[in-house]
Amino acid sequence: MSERKVIDARGAFCPGPLMELIAALKLVQIGDDIEVLSTDKGTVNDVPEWVAKVGHEMGETIDHGDHWSVIVRKAK
């Protein structure tokens, strides 16, 4: 059964949210989801680009108005 880890990176600036995601991916199992909460608009572009480059899976990106939720599934 997959788990979901939430990283609250609200208030952090690029590349902080991405760096927190990379660190968290090392600690979770394949198939687990990580949700990154971020107030930095760059996260919405940076995370999908990095995920595609390294071979994980993008979930949804949700605009909550004051922050975004970006969901990534560990694929390898």
C-alpha cells in the first residue's frame, strides 16, 4: 500500500522546495507519493521538469490560491 508524505515548503524559495523533494524521495518506497506544498510559483514548473528528467511520475498540481500542491510518485 502506498503512503503519502507531505513536505510543507511554503515560504521557501527556489530551489528549496525541489531540494526538499529530492531529499524526501531518498527516504520513501517506490510507489509512494510526496506532496510538496509551495508558495513559490517556480515550483510548478521546476518540479515537473525535474521529475520528467529523472523518471519519476507526476501527479496533479493544484492551485489553492495562496499556495500550490504538487504531487510526485516515486517510480524507481
